[in-house]
Amino acid sequence: ALQVGIVGLPNVGKSTLFNAVSNSAKAQASNYRFCTIEPNVGLVDVPDERLAKLEELVKPERVVPTTIEFVDIAGLVKGASKGEGLGNKFLANIREVDAIVHVIRCFEDDNILREEGAINPVGDKEIIDTELQLKDLESVEKKIARTEKMAKTGGDPKAKVEFEILKKCQAHLEQGKNIRELGLSKEDRVAIADLFLLTEKPVLYVANVDEASMLTGNKFSETLQASVKAENATVVVMNNSIEAQISELEDPADKELFLSEYNLTEPGLNRLIRSAYGLLNLITYFTAGVQEVRAWTIHTGWKAPQAAGVIHTDFEKGFIKAEVIGYDDYVKYGSETACRDNGRLRIEGKEYVVSDGDVMHFRFNV
Ligand code: GDP
């Protein structure tokens, strides 16, 4: 599964958020399946109302949602890039994730220490950014030292290209900027992919606000929102303590009641999970049979054979064609047969680019 790492300074509400994630994962276990991976890793279902709708129509034996993994990455403090706190170990954990959820404290509470004094969301963000940038700069400079000679002697044109990208990254990082804002081309990114740069990973921010500001946000979350506008980054406003409480309620009726008391239509966690999914440019297609209705995760732009490969590599290798029904058509006509009778079932080939919500059936050679 794709992995999202939760980072942030101490006492901002990371563990509280992670508890909400892992509780909700456990709560789902009765319906679906649950894997305990490690104490700091939680696997959650991606909430998707379409699955319930398909379940209603198909009445399958089981429903399997698609999942996303959250990792609690504790230990980032000022000076981590120089080995403070858990330092390097923690940074290594970030290298492995596909995206970062950066939790930022936007609540005041005199009982909860903030080492740097008054609440300052932009200042907090910058502390973390700086640590990650310094670490990236270290990786980039090491690589520059290794490729410089080869690039300059001109024997290897690839080394020359790589060297130039690295120099560009270096200058950018030295200005206190993140690689994700550099606008590298796809080819450029491939050329430096082996560095697993931390500030290249997609990021979204959780503004952890006080209870009173859950629906509206507050002055802190607004400052944060304004400061990340240039990055085009998403800020999810939520209250992690409340989320942790919601996730502890096992009875759906209790949960509903709790949510409605706070005027929430759904847990903030659902918004967060969906935002993370979107951040990674992921979409969902479905398979719908009497045994199983299931959601599958793919990247935007994938063609039918590659999408089939998520189910099984044989599906990709032996791909012949796909029968495709758009989700809206499936719901409108109510079944595969009705869609076929009404000419809403399409036969698509190898070049078909899968759309979000497609209900697919693959034909393949074994
Ligand atoms: P971490 O160090 O970032 O993992 O932070 P924790 O999740 O352990 O939270 C630090 C403290 O802040 C704990 O005492 C939490 O109960 C408290 N906390 C977390 N979220 C909120 C919040 O939204 N509002 C308030 N008032 N306290 C919170």
C-alpha cells in the first residue's frame, strides 16, 4: 500500500492523529480486514461512498475497500539534520514514504509546552522545512562530489545532465526552498530519483485547531493557509483530539450522535484520507462481482493493462481487453446486464486510459 508519513514538531498532535488513524483502522477490522504492521504503522480504508452503493446493487459476499498506510514519524526537532533528537534515523523513515502529512499546531494550550514560545504555525513549518532542506542539501552535495569529475571530463553525457540538475537543486535548497517547488520536469526527477529527496515528496498540512475552530478555522490556520498558497498545498483543518475521540466510538449510532453534536457531517479523518489520496494523484476503479465488490488504487493516467496488473501481474501480461462501465451508468441502470442491454458497456483495448470510478472486467490469456 502507499505510505503517508506524519511529521511535525513535538507536541503538535501527531500521536493523537495517529491514534485516530489506527483506532479507525481497528474499527474497520470487524467489517473488513486489519493488519497490524508495526506500532507506528496503521492501515486505513479509503472512505468511498460508491462502494456502499455498489454493494447495495450487487449484493456481494464481501466488500473490499482500497487502503492507505499512515506512519507516525516521531522525533523531528530543530537540529535533526545535525543528528539532534532521533536525527538521522527519523529522516531515513521519511525517505521511504510516498507523501508527507505535516501536522502544525494551531491551538493554544498553556499546559502543552511549545519550546519556541507563542504559537507560530509558519515558524513551525519553517523549522521542519529547514531540517529537511539541510538533509537534502547534504545528499545533493555528496552526489555532486561524485559526479563532478565525470561531468567535467565530458565522457558521459548523462553525467553532465545529472550534474546540471544537481547544481540547480543545490542553489534552490541554499535559498531555503523545497525541491517540490522547483518545477523539475519528469525526466529531471527520474535522473535524481536515487537520492529520494525529502523536500521533493508531495505534502499536505494538517492545521490542528482548537475545538471551537473545527468548522471555521482560526487565525493560526488562516496564516498557515496564506503562507502555503504559493506552494499550492492543501491545508486540512481539523481537531486531532476530537478525531481520536470519534475513532474510539465503536457503535455507528454513537458516532453519528457525536458528529452531529459537533455539527460535523463526517470525521475530519475522512477528509484527510481523501486529500492524501488526491495528493498522490491516485484514482479508484472497481471490480463488481457476486463474490466481491472491490476498490483498486491506480495512478491517474494509467492504461487498462497496467490497471489490471494491480489485481494480478498475469492480468497485465495476458491482457486482451477490458469491459468497462462508468460508475454513473452502473448506478443509473443498476446492473451489468442492464448496462449491456442499454449499450453502456464498452469494450476497451490496451490504450484505454482508465477513469476514476470505472467498473472493470478484464479478459486475458493465461
Ligand atoms: P506529538 O508530540 O506531536 O505526537 O503530540 P501529541 O499527539 O502527543 O499531543 C501533545 C499534547 O497535545 C497531548 O497532551 C494531546 O492531548 C494534546 N493535543 C493534541 N491535539 C490537541 C488539540 O487539538 N487541542 C488541544 N488542546 N490539545 C491537543
